[in-house]
Amino acid sequence: MRNRFPSLAGAVALLALTGAVKAAPLSIHSTSFNDGGRIALSQIGPDAHCGKGKQMSPQVSWSNLPQGTRSVALLMFDPDGAKGLGVSHWVAYNIDPAKGQLVEGASEGFTLGRNVRGDAAYRGPCPPAGDNPHHYALTLIATDLAPGSLPEGLDREGLLKALQGHALGGMSLIGLYGH
């Protein structure tokens, strides 16, 4: 009598052909803060009215990038800042995805774009004292562009425009800070 149930290998092959087996989704992680958690003092602005932080960019790692990823970009944006108009704190791009991470305070191996003040630097969170905690979106964008292909000096809007048609996927973590 013939077995009416397919073998495990046959079932896996059938699922793969039908597209039911999918790769794990793009993932972003930070040891500097948990998703929905408070941002560490080491990432906060150094001014007394900000909390006297160290203004170091957060550690961020990634995995399960979409097929065809040739570089990644990172943005840190506060949509609550500037009375709801938003504030760009960090623009980093031309990052080799094989690195798998940027360490806290990283300053080499990528192109640093311009923040809200026009500086090519990470700018730590510094919401007005007494405001509700602001939300800081740390976003990773996987691209099909080779590292080094984007020009220096892009701000958030310039980078997003340059990535039109080249973004393969993205994921964000949200950190909170208020004082």
C-alpha cells in the first residue's frame, strides 16, 4: 500500500514552490535602548538643559536584510520635535551591510549626513524640559545601492529622495526621552 502522506522533504519542497516558506523578516536591534524604552544618557545631548549626556550615536545592529541589499542607511528622527514638525538627529548612509552593526559612538566606515542644525554629526535628543517624552525613531533602510555611491552632505530629506526606487525594506525602533 502506498503512503498517502508526503515525506517531510516533499512537504518542504512543496511549501517552497508555493511561496509559503519565507525568509525571516528584516530585524533591527540596539543595546542602547529597547524598542519603546528610554534612551540611555550616553545618547542624550551634552547641554545641562538636555540632561548632560555624552551625545554618542546609539549602537545598532541588523539581520535578515532583503535579498539584493548592497548598503544600509540609518536615520534618527523625532516627530514630536519642533512643535510637531520633527527634528532630524542622525543621518548615516553608505554603510556596508556586511558589518552587521555600528557600535555606540561610531564615526567611521560610513557617510555622515547633516542633522537639524546642518552639521555632519549625531545630535543627541534634547527635548524642552517639561515636555512629554519625545519619540525617537531609529530607522534602518536596506538599499540596492553600493556603499559609497551616495554623495556626502545629504540631510534626511535629501537621503530619502536619493533612496526613491532603491529602498528594499526598512524597520524602526522607537526610543523615548523626556526630562
